[in-house]
Amino acid sequence: MSKPDYVLRGALAITLATGVTLLLAGLPRGGTAHDEDREMAAELLEQGEIRPLDELVAKAQALHPGRVLEAELERKRGRHYYEIEILGGDGVVWEMKFDAATGELAEEEQED
């Protein structure tokens, strides 16, 4: 059974947008908020307050195998969370939120 055209077009658009985002993320930046976020995450990891991102990406991919579209560290209500989006092989995008300190899955939802 083939996938509908809109699923394939959507997956292609997401893939292209992700590629552009990753390309831009690799460009040098001068004192941006992005740099500050990266430094904060490195400090939190060094202090043992959060788990390594690659550990949580592996957990997310074990739950929903596919391509990682986005991964970010955010702070809500005094806690840090990793929000990870994965595009599954079936074209479904999953958003998962992991407690960055414990590594436990806090939320997951299928994107529309």
C-alpha cells in the first residue's frame, strides 16, 4: 500500500526544513541566545542536573523509530525537559517530552 501524496510531500517538507535548520545551526554565531542555551546545557550536564541528550534521543527512538526532527532543552515550572520530535517511517511525527533530570518520559503525542 503506498502512502498518500500529502504524507510524502509533508515528510519531504519536514526533511528539507530540518536540513536547513541543521545547516544554519552549524554556522558560527557571535554571542547569541543560542550560545547561552548551549553553555547552560553544558553546565547543567556537568553538574549532573540533566541527563545527556543522546541518551534521551536513544530512548525516544526506541519508542518510535525514525528520524529526529528536533531536540531541545526547555525549562518549565522549575524543571528541565528535553522535547524530541521524531518522524517515523510511516510518516507520523511524534513529540515526546522527557524529564531531563531523570530521563523518564513525561508526555508524548502524535502530531497532526
